[in-house]
Amino acid sequence: MRAVLFDEFGPPEVLHVVPWRDPEPGPGEVRVRVLAAGVQPFDVGVRQGNMPWAKIEFPSQIGQEYAGVIDTPGGGFEVGEPVLGSTMLNGAAELVCVAAENVVRKPDSLGFAQAAALVAAAQTASGALLELGVGEGDVLLVHAAAGSVGTVATQLARMAGATVIGTASPVNHDRVSRQGAIPVAYGKDLVRDVRALGLTPTVALDAAGGEAIAQSVELGIDPDRVGTIVDDKAAAELGTRVVRAGRDPKRLAHVVDLAARGLIVLPVQAFSIEDVVAAHRAVESRHSEGKVVLTLYP
């Protein structure tokens, strides 16, 4: 098979697509032929060497999200059945072995690139909203509402009955509006601009970092209802929360079902696996036009 590998920490150019050994499934595992693989900010951090708890042995694979078809039977799955799910440091490859209990069936109405795009965003967003107790009557402030997590969180929160204010650069305000949120520009005037809306935020989800947590607290939101997925340091300093509910195939399957029915929409920016360097550059820029996905179509 071919896989994305890197031999040292560094810029996107350290990534290479090379022939690699085919993985063999162990007990309780199935092998998936990957047709699309998501690229996360986490992948960028791993490649840069900024995730010290991720024990990297070179040469190392990379990638946490996949969608494809079952390549070896097991766990109630048949060969050729379309699936998706989470993995760890091996998703950007033509084959991946994963625990069958964590595999989610892909609906026919959802493309492989769209399915791979949802894997992390669906689990992170749904878990964060659950931990923060977002529901009917809430006014949720989503920092980085145009990102993949923010996009899914906005739509899930609206379905739960919340009003959503979403921060984004002005170029993304139309998209944030289409997601069902009231857009505001991020930056030093955020607090003023939110107050000018005449709405009082009751809960905040930070997927941006920087000033976001401090601005949420300044807006009067209870620190226990200010959650971040990116800025542990600021959360500790300001007494707010880190909301990482972890991977859950049941939550993933729920959001995937909503997406298959057109109730959750996540824009995708697709690159072929040969263009993995450009894909990582797009994620690293933090201005990609949708969730970045590598395609491995025949």
C-alpha cells in the first residue's frame, strides 16, 4: 500500500507518500481500504513536533480520520461495506486496521470525502455541547464558527433550540449566516460587537484560542459554561473548562445520520493524497475553505 510518512519534525515538506507495509488486522479488528482521510490541526501539531505526549517513532505515519470500505470481514462487517471512523497516526494511507467496535457504517447518501470530514468535527462538537449543556433558550457564542468544529457545533446547537453567535473573519460571514448563526468579526472589538447585537451569551465554545476565553468571560458568561478545545492554558488561568469528551462512535453515527439527511452540512476542500503537502499548508494557514480531506479514489 501507499501511506503518508515523515522522518523528522518540521514543515509540510517533511511529508512523503511512499510504499509501506500492508497492516494485518489483530483480534477484534477489521481492515479498511481508505478512500478519504481527514486532515486535522492535531495532525499539523504532530508533524511539527508540538504534541510531546504523542510518542513518535520515525518513520511515522499520520492521520486520525478515515472513510472507506471494509477490506477484511469481521465484527459484523462484510467486505465492501462502506464505513468511517477514528484511528491514531495511520489514517492517511490506503489501508488501516481498526477496532471493529469503533467503526461506523456510512450511509449511501453521504460521499466518502464528506464522511471523512465529519469524523473529528462531529465527535468534538457534539461532545463539547453535551459537556456544556447547550439547549433550548441558550445563546451560544462559538469562536471560529467557520472552522469544521464550529460549523458542526453551530448546526447542532441550532437544532437543540439555542441561538448562536459565531465569530469569523468577514469573508466567512455569509457562510456562518447560512449555518444559522449571527456572524461577528473576531478581534479586539468582539466584546463590543457582541453587546451591540442586544443578545446576552449564556455559554461559549472556543475553537480559536487567543483572546477568545478572556472575551467570553468579559461578556459575563459563567466560567463553568465557557469551554475550549484548544487553549488549556487560558482555561486554567481564567477558571473555565476544557471540553474534550473523547471519541464516541455512537455520537459520530448520530451526526453522520443527520448529515446524510441534509441536516448537517460541512464544506469540504479535497486534495489528492499526492498533494498532502498542500493539504497540510491549507490546515496550517487556518483559512482553508472547509474541512481539508485527502482523497485516495481509484
